[in-house]
Amino acid sequence: MKTGIQLIEAERERQELGEGWTDEHDDQHTKGELAQAAAVYALPIDIKRMRQPIAVNATERLEFLMWPFDMDWYKPTPDDRIRELEKAGALIAAEIDRLQRQK
């Protein structure tokens, strides 16, 4: 069984090689979007699906309101909590790397 760090590392590699999210691409997200996307994936399912007091339909759920990118890039896996946390961890790693490159 892989450790959490190994799973996150494999997801980050998949993001880079499979999706093409290079350092140069990540460096364009200067307003915390990577961390915000990670936060969406890291939210527990019960909180994600919580309706806002003024929400009238599913698109107003917290997860959709928080997602910083085009919705085509939001790929939740609500039945696989570990997979969601892998994505969150990889996005956090990408944000840390981006911030370190800025220094």
C-alpha cells in the first residue's frame, strides 16, 4: 500500500505529464487559485454538498461557488475520498512550488 505522500506525488506527476500543468502554467495562477482548488477537493463531502441559505439549485452548492477555474476542470470523485485528497495534496504541492519559485 502506498503512503499518502506517495499517492500525492503520483497525482502531481499525473497532473504534470497527463494534463500538461507545467511550472510555467502554474506560475500564471497568482491569486491563490491552486490552493483554492485544493481546498474544494479537501472539503468533506457533507460540507461540499451543503446548500447555501440562498441557494436555489445545485450549481449554487459551496463546491461550485468556490471552484476557481472553468467547471470543465472540476472532476470530483465523491465516492473516493482518498482520490479527492490526492488531488488536493497535489494542488497544494503545486502552490508551494509556485510560491517558492517566486522568491
